[in-house]
Amino acid sequence: MRNAEQVFDEYLAAAARTGDRRAMAALFGRWNKRLIAHAWRLTRDAEAAREAAQDGWIEILRGIGSLQDARAFPAWAYRIVTRRCAQGIKAAQMRRALNAEASAAPHNGPPDPGTGVDSARLSAAVSDLPPDQRAAVALFYFEDMSVAQLAVALDVPAGTVKTRLMHARRKLRAALEGADLCETSTR
């Protein structure tokens, strides 16, 4: 069942497909924060996340006319941003590799910034997941997307999505149960 928010997003996507600039602006207003949050979950870098989302919006607005089904907008937009994140990560890895090769001295780069998350144990456990599992968990549980929608958004087969969710659940359970055991043993 679709809720009113989903129906409204479908309407906006359909109107944007016809070139309605107000609908495009409304879609941006409703989805930009979600797409930035998704990009941050993948990159763990606020600037890279904003850049990936911005580049994603350029692609979204240019290609929305070819979107066949307005209901597919969320998965389609997440997929575009996921691809932009992957491109950004790949470019950053290439830059690091080139810098390492160019430098004869040992690498003295900045320390790896922490997650910066000061929330509950669950948030910390989710943050510790590998990026592909973290993205799957976040979209499945926080954005309420189906496995089929996740497959489109992450550009992987549905079986891969299920596997990522399974491994993520195991890791989360182990992390949370381990924390519970530690707390009860110190009492």
C-alpha cells in the first residue's frame, strides 16, 4: 500500500517528467536531504556526500523525462546517487594511489576521521558495517524500501541485497548482544 507521501512524490515525478519546473523544485526540496544522507552513509564524508548528491541531481533532472514509471523515482534517484558515490570513491582512491606513487617519503596523510556519530548503540553498530551493508540496512529499514527497490537503487541483483541484509543483521546482532553481555558483566 502506498501512503500519501508516496503518492505525492509520484505526482511530482510525473509532473517533472513533463518539464514542470515547480514540480522539479518540489522534488528537490523533498528528496535532497535523503539523497545526501544516503551518500553520506556510503562515503562517510560530508563534502563528498553533498557533491555526489549535487551531481546526482544534475543527472536526475536531465533524465527525469525518460523515467517510465513515476513510482520508481525513489529507487531510480538512489541508484543515481549510489553510482555517483562509487565514482567519487574510485576517483579518490586513484588520487591517493597517484599521490602515494609520487611520494618517495612515507605517507603522512591525515588520520582517518571517526564516524562522528554520538547516538545510540544501534547507530554505532550500523556505522561499523561495511558501506554496502550499511547502505542496504539504511534504505531497507530507515527509508522503508523493498528488496526489489533496493536492487534498483544499489544497482545489484535482489539476491545480493538479501545477502547484504543477512550479513548486516548478523553483525548487528553480534555487536548489540556483545554490548549487552559487557554491560551485564560489569554490574
